[in-house]
Amino acid sequence: MSADGRSDRVQIARVIGIPIYLHFSWVILFALIVWTLSTGYFPAQDPDLPVSSHWAKGLVATLLFFVSILLHELGHAVAGHRHGLHTRSITLFMFGGVAQLDKDPKDGKAEFWTAAAGPAVSLVLAAFFYVAASLPIMSASGAAVGRYLALINLALALFNLVPAFPLDGGRLLRGALWGWLGKAQATRVASGAGTLFAFFLIFSGVFSLLGGNTFGGLWYILIGWFLKDAAAASFQQVRLDEVLRGVTVRDAMVEDVESMPGTGPVSEAARERFMRTGYGSYPVTRAGAVVGLLCLKDVLHLTPEERDATSVQGAMRPLSEALVIDPDVPLPVALTRMAGAGTPRLLVMEGQRLLGLLTLNGVIRRLKVREELAAGPR
């Protein structure tokens, strides 16, 4: 489980202060690339070498490919920092990598240069590996790995430069249009381009399947589907930001929050709290101070026997930065924090004092009320 409580990824390093995570889906892509290189690409380059050599080169090339992806994302992080954007984490997953920023860029210039940094790093890496592979001192095996890495980094840069949101090229397009059309409309255009490109990939995958290219066809479809959903989600996020402009956590939090001590068994908490009230979470206290958050999801992960044997404090999510939000933080930022922490609830605290609880259901109810009031009488 990661440090922020998410069980679908694990932290492997911290680079320039940024935690680096591996998503479980990364293992699938890693294995596929190693297998493809070791049984196809490198044997075609030098069929006289033993099988063990092909597998060794496949493993090294795949590791360096993911190092290249990490450097690509770090390029975004460094450029974003220069424009006041903090990178909360970088995650490597099945479709590459993603740098999670703490907020959206403040203007088109910040968006443009932050987006441009990733492909720029990939192009520099492509040139570096190409030159390295061409050196007279480089062995044949090293040259083969270098040529592959030069090619794949060039492909990574060019693919990301396609003007389709949320690819880097789509963010470049949004950054270029931001000052002219405004953030919302620029995002609409870039997301529309992203959706079109996603359907192009999906249809290309279908035709590849019909042509007998099963692996390539499925891969195109998967990437296209991912981009389609990501483009739609990005635009919805911008619309949500517009609706919630000026709304803070204090405006949307639940103030009268019932807490529970950490000493009792989870079975008692389930019976006396969750079953009685139907609430999804409770702050946990010790000696009057908040020490964590117990969610219904955490209780459901335990068997009836484990609930009897485990204390509330043993099952709770310990108090951490990922679970706490300041009351004056803009609500869209809080929603991003929820997504990053993998929980639909955050403790609203001012120093050591608990002010309330921010829940995703509460935010949704607030949005519905705002929409109904804006619609006027029926």
C-alpha cells in the first residue's frame, strides 16, 4: 500500500522530493515489453546471439525505457515548479507515466511550458541514445539497446505531441488557446481533439484486429479508450472548477461530526456507529486529540473474527497530511486531494482542532442544490 493509503500502487523511490509510485498495471506492461523485445526485436537485430543475451538486453532496455518515462515526467515536474506548480507524486502505470500536480496551471503560459518540458526531455534522450549507440567503443549489444531507446524515446515524444488532450500536445494546444478563449473553452477544444484522436485509435485497433494483428489491435483500443475517458474527465473537472469557483472547504464541510475512541474493538464500532447511523466514516480520537479516520471500507475489509480482535486504532487510517484539509482551501483542490488519498472523506482541521468532515456525498448534494436554485422555479 502506498503512503497515501492507496492499495493499487507502491512507492519505490523519492526523487528531488517527489514520491515515485508503481501502479500494479505497470507489471503487465513491463512483462509485455520484455517479452516483445526478447523474442522479437533483438533476435531480429542479431539472430546469432544466444537466447539468454536477447533476454538480458530485453530486460535492460525495458528498465531504461521506464527510466526514460520517469525523466519525461520529471521534466514536467521541474518546469511546473518554475511556474509555481508543485508535483505531489509521479506514478508509472500501464499507459506510461503521470505527474500529479497540486493544482491546475494559473495561466496558458504555465500550461504551455510545463507541457512542453516532457517531450523536450524525450527528444534529448533520443539524441543521447542515438549518439551513444553510434560510438565506436559501443559493443554490438549495447548499440542495439541504444538504437531501441533512441527510437522509443523519439516515438514517445512524437506521440505525446499529438494535439489531443490530455496528451502533452493537447496541453500545449490548451495553453496556446487559453489567453484567447479562456480556460474552459480552451479545455473544451483540446478535449474535443483528444476524443477524436481516441476514437481514431479505437477504430484503428478494430481494423488491426480484423486484419489479424490481435496484440496491436487490442493495444490501440486500450490506449484509445483510456484517452477518451481521460479527455472527458479532464473537461468535466474544468466544468466542476467553474461551478465551484469561490467555494471553500468551510462552505461544504459537515460541522457536527461525531467521533469515536480508538480503544474499542472494530465490531463494537460497526454495531454502535456504522449500523446505527449509516455514516461512512468517523474521526478517531485519543485523549481528546484526533489520531485517524475509520471508514466503513476499512471495516468491511475485516472478517467478523478480525473485527472482534482488532481495535479501532489498529484498523483506522492514521492521521496524515493526505487525510487532512484546511478549511479555507478551495473546494476543487480538496476534491483533487480526495482522489489522491483514495478516500471520499477528509478531516477538516485548523491546527490540532477538528472543525468538521468533508465528504464527497456532501459535495455532490451541494452541487445539486446549486443547480436547482440556478434553474429557478419549476
